[in-house]
Amino acid sequence: MQGTTYPDLPSERAQHVLRVLVEKYIRDGEPVGSRTLSRGTGLDLSPASIRNVMSDLEELGFIAAPHTSAGRVPTDLGYRFFVDTLLQLQPPDAREIRSIEQELRQYADDPEVLLEQASNMLSKITRLAGVVTVPKQPQAALRQIEFMALSDRRVLAILVVNDREVQNRILHLDRSFSADELKAAANYLNDKFAGRDLGTVRKQLIDDLQRTRESVNQMMLDAIEIARMAFEEPSRPRAEYIMAGQTNLMEFRELSDVDKLRRLFDAFSRQRDLLHILDRCLSAEGVQLFIGKESGYSVLDDCSVVTSPYSLDNDVVGVLGVIGPTRMAYDRIIPIVDVTARLLGLSLKPRN
């Protein structure tokens, strides 16, 4: 987790008061007053003494008074000090870990469904929004392509990429093509582009169409056009991350303002800002935590983001985490995110 430079550290007694205040606010969601703390700190202090301690904590920037309330709530700095210094983590027990592992293992044969399930499960366990980034696709190199005529002027393009991955694409053409024409198109591609990455092949085909239109016969033009269609990028862009449980955030009073929720959900749908935060965690080790304004994005000022990278064969391939209000149960959520990330990496390994 991130290191933070603190102002003058509070006394041991003030730290104790801060810990109880943060825990109570996380639990109840109400500003905490001195009388409440005098009954719950375990210290033999009067409400007046507690007020003095709270005044010190407020002056140091660890707590603040919301509006005109007599109670106090933690600031981002107060949460950060609590997490870094005072928090006692509550890891899931063996039964919970086994349940998470079994749930993920059910989908180990389908990585896309597995990632979706990991996001759903995190959301369900934490009652927050779960998010899992999709591993970046390795560069795909063409090994071989074949075309097969179907009915209604359709052609099946069969691409073999990298070592053994097979991709099937159905092309809708303007006219029917004979087996010889389709064979000529396949031979052209295999002779000229075998071993090159698909992006390069796509660009080269477009260039060939523009450059050779005047100098080649119609059959070759048709072959290039068929090939170009086979290498078109999908019309729907590939999602960068999978998210679940966004509506859980509506249950928290501090996030339930309609305008605030609209901006938050809009940021989730755009993906860019959140993806930037998640990408920053790819090169970090272990659990990362952004509290409130630490994220650098105003739309997340009232939220915390807890993430952990997940790995395949010791290589980090993605990030998993949760998003919720700054008033979240960090003692429980941090270990859940950490354990789930490790178990997701294990579930991605092919079973022999």
C-alpha cells in the first residue's frame, strides 16, 4: 500500500480515540460525538477530555465536522492513517477461502467467464462494486488462413494465429465466389503474410487495395478485398475491464445523490479514468489502496479503490479490486481482494 507523509503524529491516546471513531463511523455511517466515544474507547476519559483529544485530531487534519453536526467523521488523511497504522486485518477463514477457490475453479476452462465470475463474486462478498481488468491480448501472428464457401454469398474465414489458436469469421460478400477464387485468396495471404501480426496484415491489405487497383486484374482485387474483410477489427471494441455490482453503491447515503451517482456511473461506462488507476497498479506489488482524493479523479473523491494484481505463471496479467465509499470495512475487504486475486491467478492456469 502507498506510503503517506503525516503531520505531527497524534499521541497514543489520540490514536486510540481515532481508531474507535473510524471503526464506529464505518459501522454506523453517522458522525461520532465525544459522548459516544467516552462510552466506547475503553479509556477512562470524560466527554470533555475526549473533546480535547478530538480537537487535536481535527487540528491535525485526521477528522472533520460535517456541516453543523456536533459529531466528527474521518478525513481521507484519517482513513489513511487508520489503514496504515491502526488497522487490524480480518483475513477470510479456511472455509471462505475454499468457497472462493471452488467458485472460481468451476469456470477455469473459460477465461472470459472466469473473469466475469470473479467480478460478480467480489461484488457479492463485499457488497461493493467489483472490477477485474481483462488481460491484454498477446500479439497475434497469422499462421494460415483458409476460406470456405457457405450459402447466400457468405464465406467462412478460418484463421490460425500464433501456435494453435483458431478464429472463425463469417464474411458477407457482394457476390458468390467459386472454390478456385477462394483458394487463390488464401494462397495470396499465406504466401505474403504468414508469420506477420494481424494488425500489420490489415494495414498492408488496405494499402494494397489503394495502390494496386489500377494495375491488377479483377480476380486479384477480389482476393485482396476478401482478405481485407477477414482481417477487419471487430465492430464492438473489446472491454478493458469487467465490472459488477455498481448498484450496490446506491445503498450508501454518502453516494446516493442522483447527480453524484450519474457522474460515477458515467465514469464507469467511459472506462478511461478508472482504467488509468487500475493500470497504475499493474506494476505495483500487493494490495494498493486509493482513498478519496488520492485517486486524482474528482468523480472518485468520496470513494476508495482497493486493488491487487493477479498473475499467470509469475507474470502479472491484470488487476482485480473493489470500489466503494471511503466508509468501507477495510479490515475485511483488503484481505478478500488479496486472496481473490491470488486464487484467480491459480484458476487461470490450465489444468493437466
